[in-house]
Amino acid sequence: MPEVTEDATFRDEDWYGEELVDRHFVRCTFFDVDLTESVSRGAVFDGCTFGNVRFNSSRHTDSAFTRCAFQRCNLFEAEFTGCKLVGSAFAQCDLRPLTVAGGDWSFVGLPGADLRGVRVTDVRMREADLTGANLTGATITGVDLSAAQLHHCRLSGADLRGSDLTALDPTAVERAGAIVDATQALVIAQALGFEIR
């Protein structure tokens, strides 16, 4: 059985390089905790708050951070593989460079986030809030962005191939040099009112 910790507060703790395997944290609060180079596998954080937590160079595989709040956290070179972050929100976080491969990030809140050059591949991000996010030069391929909020996104030079862009209003984003495939080009043309024959 996994070790479950509920309603605990962790403050000013050094968890550098910690291995969190099959640990469950429910409604816990983490303030000024150093998780640099930590590794999580099958860990669950449900309804937790992370304030000024350092996730630098941390690696997370098949873990869940559901309905969590990340405030002023540093995720420099963090990697998430097959992780679930449904309903979590990021505010004033350093998210570059970040790598996300697979998993479910639906309903995630990233409004105004600086995501320049991040790499997000084969991830479900349905109804994610990316309003005003800066995705300049990012790789966002094979991502389900259906019903996502993309107004005022900066997508210049971003690779968007294979992603669901049905929620994209091409007139409401910066898009110079963004890369799309032929199928996406048809969707965008139709969104602009063109009739394809």
C-alpha cells in the first residue's frame, strides 16, 4: 500500500535528489522546499499547494499533480513523462525550459505563462487556459488543445504539427512563422471563413 500523507505542511525542507515512489500527498502544503533533481514515480499530489518550491532538473514519471496550485515555483529543466496534472494552476512560475511527454494536462491554468522554447508532445490539454501565454519557438506537437483558451497567445515560430487547433482563432494570436501540417492548414482556413473545394 502507498504511504499516504494528508493535510501536512512542509516548510524550508531540503528534499534535494529525493526519490518519491508511490507516495501520496493529499491537501498538503509545500513552502520553500528544495526538490531539485528529485525523482517521482507513481507519486500522487492531490489538492496540494506549492509555494516557492524548486523543481529544477526534477524528473516525474507516471505521477499525478491533480488540482494543485503552483505559485512562484522554479521548474527549470523539469521533465514530466506520462503525468496527470488535471485542474492544476501555475502562477508566476519559471517554466523554461520544460519538457512534457504524454499524460493529461486538461483544465490546467497557464495564463500569461512564459513558455518560450518548451517541448510538449502527445499531451492531452483539453480546455487548458493558455490565454496570453508566450509559446514563441515552442514545440507543441500531437497535443489535444480542443476547447483550450488560446486568445492572445504568442505562437511565432512554434511547431504545432499534429495538434488539435480547432479552438484557435488565427486572428487573435501572434502566429508569424508557426509551423502547421496540411490538415491543420485546412482547419485554420475554415476558421478564417474560406470555403475549401
